Amino acid sequence: MRNLGRKVRDETKLSDAMQLVSAALVIMLAVMTTAIHTAYAFAPAGAKATLSVDYVYESVGKKQDINDLREWRSKRSVSLVADLASQSPTPLPTMQALDAAQTAELDKQAGQMGKMVTEMAPMTADIGKIMAKCGGVENLDEKCMEREIKNMGTALAGTKKGDAMIKTGKETAQAVQPGASRYQVRYATAQKGSYAIDETAHSVLADPICQPTLRCTRNQAHKGSGTVPPRSATARDVGLFYAVEVDTAKNTLTVALPVPLLPLPYTETITTNEPDGARDTPTPKGPQPKQLVFRTSADGNNKPFTVALKGGCRSQAGEQVVVLKGEFGDAGIAHRTLALQRAVTAVHRARKHKIKGARIKGTINGARVESAGLGLSITFFA
């Protein structure tokens, strides 16, 4: 009976030792474990999606005073198609800021990890000594390492120090358990598209140099169309800064829109009766190659926006007004009206945003603008 009691005590100590040594492994497993949120059918990682965007900017206006006249008509459009790939669901957002509860939880986890590191520091130092004793990193004797670790665990088992370390390990494993998967982001992998530029401007300027009428006429035409240079996320020059992210808790879709990444080429043709010397820079003769940086939004508004997905994404609506500052045809109001629709088939689910430019009348920068707008439509296939 005495030998049996000793054997039971020895096995108990060995069990405590193994529990102590494996506390860190428990923590790592906790970090690697992801709870699945079953309230939303996440797409499998790598699933393909398409985000299609049509930008249309139009401005028609006139500015006139006692001496000068300026009239313009401008239409610029870009159609882009971005290929997206689904990432694995996560408990924390990728495209959105952390909320207060998420920040507090991360702070709590960091504090608990710090506590564990502090309390495990002596054990870490002892393990370093054992590794050196067993041949070091390059010539490590695994049997020696296993034996010495077991001896260390046996010595700590049942002591206050050992019990405290086991307790801290369990608390840390519990603290770092990830929450349920709530978000899923789809990153862009490639984009392609087309564009068209069609603009005219007519001006009459009063100047004594313009003889015999004291008025000079100047007409400008900008025309261009073609394909937007395709881009791939594997190319050296592309970060592809856009994506979409679903928040299943708030039932929202956050979108960072694809935009033209490079200036768009067009041809400028100017005809005028201005005499030589009327301008500091002579007016070029014939068609001239130019490039346009396409504006998709006003400064400060080119960041992701979030759409509330109501009624299971089947119908959404909203609007946004953005003022585009500039001169004449470069100034206008971007009036965006949002409509989200979803069709479910056996192949895919389609979500569609339509943001149409609005015809407006008013005064911008002192010019009477008869029509200005930036239209946008988005189609998202999941």
C-alpha cells in the first residue's frame, strides 16, 4: 500500500508538471482557434467576386460679364471592373476602425499577456539554461531537453510558484480567445476598364489687341477614349487600394471604390483668332496630346463608405452630395443617389448600387451652372 501511494503521488506530480509545461501551448492553440459565426453564410476563402463602377461627370454652364463670355460643356466617364477575392472571416475589422468595446478587449488581452510574460520570465530564463546545457540551438539534444524540462516541471508541481504559473496560463488562454467571426473582406486582385472624354469650351475675351472688333474668340475641344490600363495585384506598381467588407453584426457593407490609377490620355484642339503675342504662352497649332487626372470625389471624400444592409440586402437606398471645386467645367456638384439591389440565383448573389448624377441649376464660383453632376453605379457579385 505504501508503494502504491507513492506511485499515485508520483503520477500526480508528473501530471501537474506536464500541465505546467503545456500551458504555453494551450495559449497558442487558443490564439489559433477561430470561432465560427453561424448567423451569416460567409463565402469560402478565395471565392471570386466582381465590383463594377461607372463614374460619369457632366457639367454645362455659362459665365458672362460686360466684357467676357465663357461657355462650356463637359462629360467625362470611366467604367471599371475589379476582380475581388474573399479572405477568411475575422472577429476584428480590416477596413473600419475598432469600436470602443473592441479596443477595450484588445487592451485587456495585452495586459494579460504582459502579466504572463512577467510571471514566466524566470521559467523562460531557466529554459534558456537548459537549452545551453543540452547542446544549444544548433546541436540540441532533444532527449536531454525533454528530460530536463520534465524535471523542472516536477520540481515546480505543487508549489505556490507552479500553481501561480498554471493559473496565469489558464487566465491568459481564456483572455486571448478570439470572438466569433464577424467580418469578411474581399480584396481586389485586378482591374480593367474604359473611359471617354468629350468637352468643349467657347470664350469671347475683350482685348484691344483683338482688331478690329476688340473681341477675340477661342474654342477648345477635348476628346479621348479607350481602355484604362489593366492592373493586377501581382504587378510591381499596384497596391490596389480598394476592397469591400461585410460586418455581420451591424449588417453593413463597407466599400472602397476602384478608381483610375493613372492619368487618361486625350487630345486637345484649340482654334482662335487671337493674334500672335496675345498670350505669354503661344497657342499650339493642331491637335495636342494631353492627360487628365480623373476626379472621382472631392478632397476628403475619397475614403471608404458604409452602406446599411437592410432587409437582407434586397433593397437599399441613400444619397450623398459632394461639391467639386474648380474653374468652369471642373466645378460642379456630385449628387449621388444610392440604390442597392440583390438577386439570388443558384450561381451567385448579386448586389447592385446605383448612384445617378443629378441635373442641377445654380451658381458655383460665380458661374451659372446649368447642369453638373457625378454619377456612379456599382455592381457587386458575391
